[in-house]
Amino acid sequence: MERIVFHIDFDYFYAQCEEVRKPELKTKPVCVCVFSDRGGDSGAIATANYTARKYGVKSGIPISFAKKRLEQRNDAVFLPVDFEYYSEMTKKAMKIMKKNADIFEYVGRDEAYLDITKRVEGNFEKAIHLAQQIKNEIRVEVKLSCSIGVSPNKLISKIASNYQKPDGLTVVEPNRIEQFLKPLNIRVIPGIGKKTEQRFMEMNLETIKDLKKIDVFTLNKEFGRKNGTYMYNAIRGINNEPVKEKEESIQYSKIITLKKDSKDYKFLLENLQELCKQVHDVIKKNNKMFKSIGIHFVQSDLTNKSKSRMLRNSTNNLEELQKNAEQLLLDALDSQTMTIRRLGVRVADLTETKGQSDITNYF
Ligand code: DGT
Ligand code: CA
């Protein structure tokens, strides 16, 4: 039986959540902002509703730019992010998706894959009906709109969910894959970013149809075997990755804006150790142990970078957290060219602290 996979993505997620609790915002340009601790309008736009996007506001641009672009709109609204509230909304929406899936894979706060092959018996008609039903239920219960891509695999469904937004439903049946992909820009392929696009541009290749002229050996030579082969298959709509059962993973993190942009090891380490302490306090308070540790940079140009590692055993030990975070910092700085603006620490893969089950509890 041919698989049928949904990719579901919520429209202008943070901004839409804000509209849900304040419906009067719906007619106004709404920008959700990550204000930095440096005060004033320092910080970046997390996302904006479609009215604000018409004026060129988008994720990642400085708040001051967004204000300038919306100067003519005196009804524009700038709100700080409220992650806790968005998480609540995510939970409600994911519950609806989960009960409608054979296999449910959580990807991020506003994104999930559903394998629904069995429940619709591999029938696309039934799949479309189910997609509409899910959209309706989420609209009624959570008041959110989403866009759904329906196809035989994760890759095409991901591209399809983004094809018509907001409130889209894009269905790509197996015999339509080639036609669907042909005119699209190569950037729609997940993993093809600005740099890769640039390299193809130099070769005069812009659409997926253009890219198909390149054989797999050339791609492998240019991009390495793994990436080359992935791209070769992706532009032909081939992707066998299974939808893997995964729920929202709880994690604890803390991120700060540094007093100054820097890539000085000593300065960053001091901040990092303090962040570790704060994350550790929360971990202790919640009786948790962690197995995965990560650090996160927001660089001066507002791009993100992160590194993480998995421990052999779960722990709740502060020194171990600090030691590993320090190692990650060293690794990251090794190839760091840009200065760092914000620094964060994250622990994940959490388990409950069970009495004295783990040796690290003693120390
Ligand atoms: P969409 O899906 O195009 O209608 O719009 P969004 O806002 O849902 O965009 P998406 O799916 O790329 O991202 C989901 C959420 O993640 C979004 O509501 C806010 C957050 N986000 C996205 N990009 C950035 C960013 O550059 N910085 C920060 N802080 N948050 C971001
Ligand atoms: Ca989204």
C-alpha cells in the first residue's frame, strides 16, 4: 500500500496565538518580538501576521526595522513573546492531531507529521476528507488555522504545506509529484539554503526542472555523497524517511543577551557557568535528570548556531553540566568567526529523579 503522510504547519503561529486571545488584533499588523535585555527596541521579530508581512516585516529582522516599515500604520502592535502561552496552544492542537494519526511525529511548536495510511486504507479521497476534518476540529477547538500538505512522503508533504498559506490544503498524489515540483524554486527543498542556492545560481540553475539536468556524480562531487544523493532524490520527489513516533520533548533552557557582542572565551565562559547554575536550579526544583546538553549562540547578524551532546547516563549534577557546556563552548569557538550576541544553555531528554537510582545523585 502506498503511504499517505500529512505535514501540518500552523500559520503565523505566535502572532495567530496572540490574535486568538485578543480578537481585536485581527485587523491590525501584529509583530511578536524577542526584546533583548539591552532595552529599548533592541531585539528581533519572531514572527508577524500577514497584514504586517505585507509591509515587509518578517522573522529575524530587527524590531527597529519593523517599526520603520510599519510607520504609516499607527494601529501596528508590537508584543513580547509569551512562550508559555504558545506551548499551551501547541499542546491543545497536537492532541487533536495525535488522535487522528496512526503515527504522530512532533517536529516543533507549530509543526508535525502524521502517517495516516492505515486509517484511510491508502486512499487519497479519504485522506483529503481527514485533513479537512482535522483543520475544522483545530479551528473550532483551538481557534487556529493551519496549512496541510498531503502526499506519499514527508518531503513532498512538507513542501506542499508551505505551498498555499494561510489555511491551505495542498494534495500531491503520486502521479502528480513531478508536475508539482518542476516549476518550484530549488529553495523549497528542505536543506537547500542560501549558500547552496548561490552555488547553483552560479551554474545557472534556478528551478527544480533545471537541477534535474545534473547527474548524481556531479552532485556528489560538489556537495559530498550524503548531501548530493539526498538532493538528487529530493528533486525527484523520492524520500523514504518514515514518520517516527515522537511527542513534544520537554526541555529546560535559559538564554541571555550578553553585555557586549563577543567571542572571548573567558567572557563567554563566565556567562555560560552562570546560565548553567540557573538551568540547574530549575532542574532541581522539578526533580529532573537530564541526558542531553546543548549550548546556543545568536550571532551578531542574528543567525543562530547550536551544539549539543548526549551523556552516557542521566544526571542532575551541576559540575557535570558546567563541564560539558564548557567543552561545547570550546568546540564551538574553534571555528567561530562572528561575535556572539546571545548565549543559551539547554538540557533535554529528561527523566524523573527516582530516589537514589542514579549514582550521580550522591555527589
Ligand atoms: P508561516 O508558517 O509562514 O505562516 O509563519 P510562522 O510564523 O508560523 O513561521 P514558521 O512556521 O517558520 O515558524 C513558527 C514559529 O517559530 C513562528 O511563529 C515564530 C518562530 N520563529 C520563526 N522564525 C523565527 C526567528 O527567526 N526568530 C525567532 N525568535 N522565532 C522564530
Ligand atoms: Ca508555521
